[in-house]
Amino acid sequence: MGGRGQLLHELDEASADVIACNGRYQAERDLAALLLVAEAIVRAIAEWRRLTHGCEYLADWDLPRSGRLILETVFDELLPAPHWRFLAAALALTWQGDQA
């Protein structure tokens, strides 16, 4: 995972690609929705971790990796590449903010 500056740069680049792909109005709606999805993924994984506390096999969750796996398995074929990159960067930034 990159530093915050690198992640912001990736988010900006993906955002520009989404705007180029969809036009500003639709892109703004899509980007806002994807930010909410990133936050929801983080909350869901944190809740799953809480619910499985004490389970021997789930003791060492790698939370960012879990988010990445959700991205790859759920959203890989659903989202166009620029949207997927934006969601990946938003998710990484959300993890980083959650750790602070």
C-alpha cells in the first residue's frame, strides 16, 4: 500500500478517467456512490472481524487485503476499469484514515 500522497494521486487520476469516460455530471454521481461503497466495505469487514473475534482461524485478519479481495471478487467484472481503480484507491485511503 502506498503513502497517502501516492493514494491521493491515484484517486485523482482515476477520478479524471471516470470523468473522461462518463462526463462530469454522471461521473460526480458515480464517484460519490463509489466513495460510499468504499466506506461500507471498511465498515462491513470491521464488523465481520468483530463478530469472529475469538475464532482461531480468523484471528489475524489482514483488513486491507480483505477489502482488496472483495474488490477483486465482487467488483472486478461489474465496474469499468477507471471506476474500479477509483474504488480501489478510495478503499485504500479509507483504510488509511481508519488506521489514523
